[in-house]
Amino acid sequence: MSNYIVKRIFASFITLWIVVTATFFLMHAMPGGPFDGEKKLPDQVKANLETKFGLDKPIMQQYGLYLKNLLKGDLGPSIKYEGRTVNEIIKYSFPASAKIGSVAILFSLVVGIYMGIVAALHQGKWQDDLCMIIATLGVTVPSFVLSTFLILIFSVKLKLLPPVGFDGPLNYIMPAIALGGYSLSFIARLTRSSLLDVIRQDYIRTAVAKGLSKKTVIFKHALRNALIPIVTYMGPLIAGILTGSFVVEKIFGIPGLGREFVQNITNRDYMAIMGVTVFYSAFLVICNLVVDILYAFIDPRIKLE
Amino acid sequence: MEVTKDMFEKVPKEERQSLNIMRPSETFLKDSYRRLKKNKLAMAGLYFVIFITIIAIITPWISPYSYSAQDFNLSNVGPTKLHWFGTDQFGRDIFTRVLYGARISLTVGYVVSLLNLTFGVLYGGISGFFGGKVDNIMMRIVDVLYSIPMMIYVILLMLILGAGLPSILIALSLSYWLSMARIVRAEILSLKEQEFVLAAKTLGASNWRIILRHLIPNCMGPIIVTLTLSVPSAIFTESFLSFIGLGISAPKASWGSLASDAMESFMIYPYQLLFPSLAICLTVLAFNFLGDGLRDALDPKMRK
């Protein structure tokens, strides 16, 4: 087991290094430097700025410098906002994203698993159909469409929820639904098919034959094994919530990192784009690592190659 | 006891005929189509996909309005008899723009899926067939790419290539072949141990011939399913990119960019958002129904 964990950690580091390198060279392959904006800067000012950010050095030297700073946890300065570092941008805006994101993950897990169980236990009946219709709709409606129609219905027509802002718990409801909708559908389908698989196993028949109540059989015996595939879905789930935040935070006016990232793209703030990309990738790689290790602990049957 | 001729009875004609195979044997595709036809949702999906594709192709010849002509006397008119879906803030007919949007959105869906098909199938096929070290290295590369948030890399590629249709096609094709490669590899790993591969090898078939003529046709089921389901995901991603300002820009339109343009005033003119969104949802729904149906029809083992 410890051998497996060491291997996974090593692989994660390699992945991170590849990500950082790819991002760095992709950003430098971009046509035009960061200072070629709409306003043409005087040549002297441009040269001074390039010296300031080290852009006049040979590219390999810049790469070495970037890696060195990265090891210290320094993602560099923002080029468009004078005096702000990328670390600060992340520090100020990530908490909002993390809060909304965890509510969305919780929402999609709880509701998705519940819908999956209901559908599996009533296979072929109307409850099953209803849950699967909702699950199908969830994967067909893009998050920005879902967001706007939620605002139209609950804020404009019914005046129940505030359309934008990030003040109270009411502000969490619509963004969490919009962010989690897609994953919810996926989790519901996954739970349903996995539970249907498990309840046909012999040990479930044994449990039923022992005279245990249906509730005990489902929750104590079946669900434990049926939920293992959900654990593997955690990585894609987090990635989905993260990319979803780009549009959902913009629509609901949440001061999070997703909105900041889209803003950086619009501003062509190269250092910030690079920094946030590296941050996102590191975050996901760590999440995947944790999920993999958890998975190995939860399911001893998997081969630890 | 002596066996004499008259102890035998002649087999009646009908009985003899029952041993013959009367009908021509059904091919895999015919058999699958027969199963698909029983699934009403999947057939509805198939008909819708064919319908919208034909519409997208013939749009320039049937649409009464131009997709780019502006008429400020007609800006923001709601749905009427003349303009079925209303007009946008520049007085452009939204119905026409949605039809033109279908051209771009479907082009993205089909082209990206076909490129993914080619690359993913070859990559997965080679990796699965040769196994061992080759497989190990090729799959580690896929694993590394898989753990990277793809959307972010699509965004970076779009920044380098600049907005526009060709960049979208390239960026999406470079990023989305991974799952196809994985699926094909897994299929081929199990298929290559079977006797027909041994037979082909014994007959002296080359590796390429075995991969292309024997192995890949045998994993057509999962390939077609993945292909069908990758069309909506490409359409989805394109609309997402257009929404954050990296996709198609005006006066050209995709469904995503139409929805994104309508966002600015969706509280006043919700119909401008409704129709492009409806187009995305219906098309994605149709492809999903078709994909699910194909999965059941092509590969009965996978049915749950």
C-alpha cells in the first residue's frame, strides 16, 4: 500500500511538472507580448517593462526563474494590475469559489445519490422514469442557460431569490444548482446502474434470506459497494465544478476565481492566466491524488499495481 | 437383428427443408439497426439529428433573410409572423441566425468527433495491440493528459490560435481524443487474445492488417457510441467558449454565441435567449438519446 502511495505521489509531481512546462511554453508561444495592447506604448517604456518582468532574458532562463519562484510558491506579479501579485488574486478570490463549489458538490452528491437510489429501487416504475428524465435534462442544458432561466423564474417572476451578489445563504441556492446540475445527473445515473448491479449479487440474496429488513439490506449491504464508483467520479466532478465556475460566477456576480480567470483572459493578463492555470492544475492533481489513495483504502479489491 | 431397407422411413420434404438456412444471414449492422428501431426515443433522436443536419446544409438556399443584414427599424421585435423567433438588437432575424448557428455548431460537433475518432482509434489500437512497454508509455501519456483540466487547456490553445472556427476545431480535436483512445485500447486488449487473431497471425497477416481489418471493426460498437456522445460534448464546449468570449464572433453566429449575445438583455428580451438555448438543448438531447439507444443496440452486453 505505501509503495502504491509513493508511486502515485511521484506520478503527480511529474504531471505537475509537465503541466507547468506546457503552460509556460504555451503562454510564450502566444502571438504578441503582454504589452502589445490597444494602446501602443513608447518603445522605451515597453523595454523598461520587459526588463522589469524579466521578459528580455532568453526563454530558457525565464523558464528556470519561473520554476525556481514556483518552488517557493510564488506565482509572480500580475501584469495588468500594478502592484498585485497572482498569489494575492488567488488568495482574495478563491475562498468565494471554494464555498460555492463545495455547496454545489454537496448538492450534486446528496441529491444525485438519492435520485439514483429511488430510481434503482423502483426500477421500471414512474419514480424511475421521473428521476431519469431529470437526469437526462441535466446533461442537456448548458450551465449558462440553466443559470439564466433560474434567474428569470426565481428572481424576476417569483421574486423569491436575489439574482446576483454573494451576501447570505440565499445567494448560494441558484449558483449551486447551476454548477451542480450536470454532475447531479451523472451521479444519479451512476448510482442507479451501480446499485442495480449490486442488488443482483448473491450476498444481497443471502442478506434478504436472513430476514433482514429491506432498509438494512439496502443501506448496510448494498449501498456500501454501490457507492464505490461514485468515489472514482470525484475527480471529474471537482474539475467540472471548477470549469463551470467560469460562467456561473460571471452570471451571478460572485467574486470568485472563475470570474477572475475569465476577466484575466479578456484582459490578456498573461502572468495571471499562467498563474491561475498552474494553480487550478495543481489543485486538481492533488484532488485526484487524494481520491486515488482514498479509493485504494475503501476498496481493497482493486489491484495495487 | 438384420437391418433391412424397409425399416427406414423417408424424411418428409418439409422436415428436410427445415435444416436449410432459408434467409440470408444478417450482418452486424443490420441486426443492430433492427434492435435500434424498437427504441422509440433513439429513433426520434436519429430523425431529429438527420433533420437538423439537412436544415443546416440547405439553410443558405431557404432562409428568407440574411444572417448579417442589420435593420435598426426592426430591432428587438418579439416573435411575429414575419420573424418567427423575433429579431435581435441590430434587427437581425433570429430564426435565420439560429439556422446559420446550426451550421457552425454542427460543423464543430461533427469535425471534432471525426478527428477524435481517427486519432483516438489509432492511438488506442496501437497501444492495446502492441502492449507491454509501448502500451505502458502511451497510456502514461494519456493518464497525464487526463489529469489536466481540459477546458483550461482548450482556453489556452484558443488564446494562442485566436478566436474563430478553425481554432475551435484544432483546440477541441487536440484535447478530446483521450477517452476514445482509452476505450479502444481496453477493447483491443481483450480482443487480441481471441482465436481469430491467432488465426490471422498464423495465416501471416501483418500487424497493421490485424489492427485495421480484424480488431478495430470488432470494437465498432463502443466506438460508434463514443462518437455519437462526443458530438454533443463538442457542441457544449463550443457554446461554453463562445460564452466566455473565445468562440465565434459576430456577425457569424453559433448557438453558443447567440445565447451569449442574448445574455446582456435576457431580463427584457428573454425570447432572444430562449431559441438558441432550445436549439442547443434539443440537439444535445437528440444525440444523447441516439447514443444511449445505440449502446443498447450495438452492444447488448453493456445493457443495464
